[in-house]
Amino acid sequence: MKNQQAPSKSLRVSNFTALKKAAYQAAVAGKQCGYNDEWKKQYIDCYSISSVVFLFERAVTVYQDFLQGDIQKEEGESLFQQLEEKFTRICMVLGSAHEFAEAAIEAFGEKGMQFGEVEFDCPDCFSKAKAIRLNTPKNPSHAVTIRASCYGCGTRMMN
Ligand SMILES: [Zn+2]
């Protein structure tokens, strides 16, 4: 193909639900054509490479495996939970409160906690800050809710 240009379209999704929805539509469209090259070009390779597109491609694969009966619903859900955590992390890193978000997420890692409430030192002002991570599967926009705020400088974040 002579006129083909490097992909420049960027994938715009405001939250993980939107990403999942787009991935599902792509996987369903792919099933009808046997996930051929043309489909991949139209639905995945059309986007310029980014961390979000990488997650999008993974999400399409999860749906693809599910639609083909290779994985069960529970396995798909757990894979999506991992993808959502990565997505949240990417979104926060891309945002302004980069270091604050990293510190909040690391605090959970250090305590070996998946959910609950932890304290950490604010990287901006070195005061105490608090982070809360909740399992919220019924929330329409995210299955994991993360909030953090600093008692000192008032920096806040949420997903
Ligand atoms: Zn602070």
C-alpha cells in the first residue's frame, strides 16, 4: 500500500470503562472476520503507540480469548482488574501529581496491602499523607477506587 502513513491517531479514553468498551467492540468485530490482519490494522495498529494503547491491545486480547472460550469470565475479570490498576497508574503518572501518586501506590506495596488505608510521606512537603484504596466492583467507572490527600500541602488525587 503506497499511501499508507504511520499511524497518528491517538486512542482517547477518559476512563477504564471506556477503554473496556472500545476493546469489546474491537474484539466482537474481530471475531466476525477471524481476527485477520485487516481487522488488526483497522482496530489496533491505527493508533500511535502509547502505554494506553498497549493496555487497549491487552484488553482486546482478553475479550478475544473470552469470546473464543479460551478463558472463563472469572479469569477475564481478574485480568481486567490488573489492567485497570496499570491504567490508573498510567493516568496518574501522566497527570500532574506524578510523584504523589507513585508514593501513594508504593505505600500499599510496602505494607503488602491491596485495599484499605495507608499513611505515607508526601514527596512535596514531607508531611503525612493518607491514601485509601477500595474494591468497588459496582462503581460504573472503576472497580478500584483510589484516593489520597496530604495533611500538609493539601495535594489530592483520585482515580
Ligand atoms: Zn504535602
